[in-house]
Amino acid sequence: MTAPTTSAPSGQGIITLLLARRELLLITVVIATVIIFSIANPSFLSLAHLFGLGRSTVYIGLMALGVMLVLLTGGIDISVSAIAVSSMYLTTVTLMALDFQGTFLVAVALAVLVGALLGLVNGLLVTWLKLPSLIVTIGTLTLYRGALLAFVGTDRFRSLPAQMAEFSGFTVFSTSDNGRLVALHGSVLILLLIAVVLALALSRTWWGRYIYAIGDNQDAAERMGVPVRTIRITAFVLSGALAGLAGLFYAAMSRTADPASLNGVEMTVLAAVVLGGVAVSGGRGSVLGALLGVLLITVVGSSLVLVGIPTAWQQLFVGLFVLFGVGVPALRERRTERRRGMVVSE
């Protein structure tokens, strides 16, 4: 009596598995990318560079989590960079005008509040006026930046309030690397904590189930009694709040508040989220996938200079990532339809 034999998965089977599990595919791509960059330049794996990568993911990661929420509901938020810079600059100007000497948490609360209010404007325009979210947020992207420059100011502050300056030196772990002190910034752990809370909210609460239901089929969700307007507004508000926090962290860690900063970052954020498997049509995606998308884009973008590639190539990679993020789900759908015997039109 012969024992049953198990065959190793074929190449086509591995590809199918990778296409079906976006997170697994992203982990594979991230590992491959790290190997390539570390071969090109061994200093890639130094603690100084790795800690720097972690620091670089923070503000993009926070904005990506917010954009992910809006995408899950079937919308899109292009205005996150304008919300981030508006919150950052208004918070800085206010603290300096008041000569505030209190805790950094007040700055956090103010930046989050400003971001949430700007996100609320987006949500109200989209839900109550029934305007397309793409058009609305493209409009508010320009509106928020224009209003900031026209009514608040254009000065670049290189001397920040004491609370923000102190936060730039907030570290949770430090060690020696080739004779110099390197440290992991505390904002990396804050990003991870927020990501965990958001993942639990999406998977364990009625609010999270409603988010996915609206993105999957809004009409069916309405018939089931889901408060679609309220849920979509909360997604925009949270997106704005996270963008406000991202802007404050960006200013604190770069030690400057410039109203002209973060231009074009919204496309990098959107590329990371789409690359992470969040469907542009809504209803599908995860926090883990979004963060992996952020990590991959950050690894590529931050390492170009390290291996001697001009930074201008970063835009090329961002464009490729967007096409890849949209193309993989389309390929997966085509494979599924073919297996079901459906005719796919070219």
C-alpha cells in the first residue's frame, strides 16, 4: 500500500496564490526589493538607514490610513496633503502667537481638530450635495492651499514652538551603529498603535462592517438600514484628522513649518494605498495591506539616492505602482471569470 504523495505547488499555482493574497505578494516584493538594494549598497541594512526608513513612513502612513477609509466606502480623498499642511501651519502659527508653553498633546489636539474640520467639509460636500468625491477633493486640495497662502501667510518657520522641537527628539530606542548613535523615533510606534486600533475597529465593530458594506454595495447597505451618509462622513473626518496629525509630525520631525511643503504627496499616498490592495471601487482592503504599500514605496523612494539613482525616478516608480495596484486586481478578476467560464471582452 503506497502512501499518498503530495506534489509541490506549480509555478502557476504559486502565482495564483500570490495574486489571491495581496499582503503575501507585497511581503514578497518588499523582501525582494530589500535584497536588491542591500546588494547594490550594503549600507542599506545599517540601523541608521533602517531607522530612517521607519521615520519616513510615518507621515505618509498616517495619511494612507485615512485615504484607505475613504476608498473602502467607495470614495476618494485627494486633498490629504493640503489638509496636512494647513493643519500643520495653522497649529504652528497659533502656538507661536499665543506663546504657548504647555504640553505637545495640545498641539496634537489642535492639528487633529483642524484636520477633522477640513475633512468634515469634504464629507458634507460629497454626501449632502451628492457630488463626486474625486471632483470635491481635487477642488478642496486647491481651495485649502490657496486659502492658507492668501489668509494665513507664506512665511517659513525654522524656529518652531518648544513642544514641537522637543517631539523631534522623541525616541524609544537608541544604540550605536558604526560608532555613531542612532535612534528609532517614537512616531513610528504611534503609527503602528493607530494602525492596530483602526484594524480592530474595522474588523470588530459595527462601524467597520458598515464601512465595508457601503463600499461593496451602497444601495444594498441603504436597504439594510445602514446610515450611509453618517458613515461616509466619519470616513472623511477621520481621513482629515489623520492628515492633520501627519502634518504636525512632518513639521516637528523636519523642524520647519513651510506652507508650500508636501506638494504632490497625495499621489504617493494614493499609490501606496492602491498598491496595498485597497480597491478603488470600495469594499476591499486592509490596514496591513495599506501599510505594506507605504513601506514598499518608502523603501524604493528613500533608497534611490543611497544606490546612486536620481530622485526624479521616484515619480516614475509611483506611476508604475499605481498601475500595478490597479492592474493586479483586474488580472485576478479576469482569472476568476475565466475559471467560471465567463466570456471576458477585450
